[in-house]
Amino acid sequence: MILHTIKGKLTLLLTVLIIGVSFLGYQMVNMGKNAEMTATRLVSVGKLEALFLKLRMEQRNYQIYFMEEALAEYKKYRHELELQIDFLSSVLHDSENKKRVLVLKQDIQKWANENDPQKIVDSGYTQSYNDNANSNTKTLSPFDLILKQVQELSENVSRVNLSYLAKNEHTAEVILACVSIFVLIVFVLVTQSIKASVNQAREGCEIMRSTKDLSTHIKTDTKDEINHIIQAVNTLITEVARALGEAKQNALENASVAEELSSTSLQIGKRVEEEAQIVFQTQSDAQSVATEIQEASTQANKV
């Protein structure tokens, strides 16, 4: 199995780190996009409120001063307001807020149709529909109701989006904690496994050093690279032990041969000594015979 090797364990640790960092990176990018969209939604709601107030202001300007510029600005702001409402509806992800925008759009269109400054002026009125409400009553005018709707929409959008950002932040913290814990566990397991292999190899070497027994093999319970190295060392030790055995056997054989040669040399020396004595005796006997022959010859000459 690949996880039995140190390379496999380190690869697993690196893979976990890469996956964890990728998740965190994705979460950070997602949080950035959500923050950007939150800001876009809040700004869009603010623009919606500002355009509605400008629309009301230009309506009053035309009703009071009958300025064509005010009427043109009114139409421009109404068109921009409709576009802003559509844009806000497209960027919202909460269904409740979408419903609020839809209702707000309908109310604004109704209010704008009923309070069109050109129609009011052409009909001879200089006050809008909203001004017909009794100021002494506590009932809000349609304009104030719409403005209240916009403010409630702004608060709700802010609450929902900030809650979503807080949720993303919590998710990122949980992912970071899980990745950190998992990486720490894997790191501890990898280091403990490597340390166990090294300790077993060291203990085997210490036993061999103390016993001087080359027939002892270093054993490890793992199948990693350290075990492969130990197997190579065991093979080397076996070869060294075999070479030492052969050298010892050759030394014993050479000693036996030397002893035999020494014994043979002693026997040869003894025989040489015996032969020398025989030669010496033979020489003495020959001299005696020569002396007798000479004496015999001298006596024969005298006769």
C-alpha cells in the first residue's frame, strides 16, 4: 500500500494541505464576492431611496414653478427608478426581499401614475394626491408609506446579508479548524511512524554492536524506505559474515598445511643428518682400507 512508505505518507500530508488551502481559498473568494454583493445591494437600496426622493422633489418643483426642466428631470428619475428596482430585484437572493421589491415596484408605479405632475397640472390642480391627506390624522400618506417600505427593505437587506456574511465567516473558521486538526493528526502519525522505524533500526544496530554476532539481522515491522535500507544492510552484513567465515576457514587450512610442511621439513633434516653420518662412516672405512692397501704394498716391495 502506498501509505506504508514515507513518500506516501508525506504525499498524503501534502494532499491534505493542498485540499485544505484550496477550501480556504475558495471560502475567502466566496466571502469576498458575498461582501461585494452585499455592498452592491445596500448601495442599490440607497440609490432607490434617493431616486424616489428626487422624483418627489421634481414633482413638487413642476407643480409649483411649472418648470419644463423639472418635468424632464422627473421623467428621467422615474425611468432610472424603474431600472434601479429591476436591478435590485436581480441582485437579491432572499425570496422575502424579492417579494418586498415586487410590492414596492407596484406601489411606486401606482403612486407615480396617480401623482403624475403633468396630469395634475393639466387637470387644474396644483397639489398632488398625497397632499390631500389630512395632516391632523395619524394615517401615513402613500408617499410616506412607500418611503417606509424602502427603509424597511434597506434594514431587511442589511440584516439578511450581514447574517449571511457572518455565516460564511463561521464556516471558514470551522473549515480552518478542521483542516488544522486533520493536518496535525496526519503529521503526528507520519512522524511517529518514521520515528518508530528509526528506533527499531537503531535498537537492532545496538544489539549487533553489543553481541558482535554478525548472524543477527536487524528487523523492522514497517514496509517503508527505512525497512528497505535495513534489508540492504542485513544483506551486506550477511556477505561480510560469509567472507569472514571463508577467510577463517582458509586460515585454518593454511595453518594445517604449514604444520605438515614443518613436520616434513624436520623429517627431511633428520634423514639428511643420518645420510651424512653414513657418508662419514663410509669415508672412514675407505681411508682404513686405503691405509691397509698401502701398508701391504710397502711390505711387498720390501720382499
